[in-house]
Amino acid sequence: MPCALIAIGGNALLKDPFDGSLSGQYQTIAKTAKKIVNLIKHGIDVIITHGNGPQVGYALYRSNLAQDKVPVLPFDYAVADTQGVIGYMFVNALDNELQKCNLKHKAMCLMTRVLVDKDDSAFLHQDKPVGPYLEDGLIAKYKEQYNWNFIQDTHGLRRAVASPSPLEVIEEPTIRKLHKEGFIVICCGGGGVPVIKDENGDYSGVGAVVDKDRTSSLLARQLSCDYLVIPTSVPKVCINFGKENQETLDEINISQAKEYIEQGQFAKGSMLPKIEAILDYVTEVDGKGIICSIDDFDNAILHGSGTTFKR
């Protein structure tokens, strides 16, 4: 059976950018579960990865607010924390939907670590937005109190942290085994918990967030998935975005994509890393990379909506 790895963004799990409630996130995940199960009904095996940018920031925000009562949550622990919470919501939503459709598949969330290089230059340039949008007064306070960095995102300023490149999905053999046994595996949450390895081979966590699209691309290559799907807030990739001559792309090959990247067609903080992740995948695996709307990723696989990347 063909296998699709679907990389769902942390922002896509929110009802809106300013609603970080768990109930709101579960409602969104329940809708997403219907699309995942639709793919399964059509004979597509599915592996789910997800982001956690807003969620890990909320966890750390809560932790810092309560620091006079309980110990502050280390960053790598916060990534693992949100893996569990989001994975729990996915497992419940998927199992509920599978039962409604009389399907015998089961979902499983797997805590996943990703190996990174302790000397990655990303640790010197903190540019990955996490957490909620904050008011100016709180930004000044947290800069002074915690020495946080901030970056301009779509709707305002958010905390910024390092985002090193993933070198290895450590739990890949377990993901492969579970997938072969018929589980819908939810893994690599937040891009995976970033860890480094010392000279003795011991692992330890680091304070960073790995880009979930890059990790998803790495895992899709390791597993030779037939599809790598990255849902976004737009239905298709565009060139000349926001201009009078804006053009949507139905299909694109590697050389065309590289040419558009050289032209600066894709924004560095949004579409560019998604396209780079897709290109890494289609360069190595004879599969289809798809960028599409979060509301339509099942149709993108089954009926060809969205933008398809091929060799």
C-alpha cells in the first residue's frame, strides 16, 4: 500500500493565532483526523508528524509565570511535553474516527528524538518563532528578565529560539516497525526533541526547536514514503505572491523550483523551508511532494489538488 507522511504545522492546530486553548486544538485535530481516516479508507497508509511552535512557547510561558512555585521547565523537556499532549489528542481523535468507520487500524504516539550538531551555526542565530504573540510591555519584561530574543512573525512579535538541522531521527527503526504492523504513527512532534551526542555516545537535550518540515523530509526519505505532504494556509504554491501577476503552480519539477528559489520567489520564514524540505525528498525518493491547504490534504493526495513536486 502507498504511504503518505503528512507534516502538520503547529499553527495549523490552532483555531486562530490567538487561541491556544487545548479544547480548541482538539477540535481542529478532530477535523484533521477525518481527512486522515478518509485516506486510510482509500488504501493510503499514513504517518503523521507535527509542529509545536505555538504550543512549546505556551508551555514555557506558563512555566516562567509559575517559576516562584515550581522549577522552570527546560526547553527540551517542553518539546517532549508538547509531543505527548498533541500526540494524545491525535490518538483520541483518530481512534474515535476509526471506530465510527469500522476500521481496525490503531493510532500510536511515539516520543521521538532528533540528533543535531552541537556546533550547528543555528545556535548563534536564534530565528525560529515559538509561543504566543506578546504585547510590547511583556516583550520588554521578558527581554530583561529572561534575556529572550524576539522576532517579527505574521501577526506580531514572538519569542525566537535556535533551529538546528536534523541529522538523524533516532527512533526511525521503531517508527518503521510500528508502521509495518499497521499503526498510524504520530511522531517527530515539534520536529523531534533535539539532542546531541558526546564523545562517550551519551545523549543530552539542547534548548532549541527543529524545523518539523526538515525532520519530516528526513523521515520520509529514511522510510521511502510515496508522498510527503506539507499542508499550509494556502491552497497552492505561488510565484510573484501578492502581486498583480501572481501565478499559482499546479506542478513543478526540481530544476524549476531551484530557479524560483534563486529568483527569491519564496519567503524565507514561511514557504521557502517547506519547498527546500520537499526538494530534499523528491531528489532522493521517487515519490510525490505536495504543498496544499490544511483543509484539503486528503484531496491533494487522492485527486491532485495543491502543488505537486516531481523530479
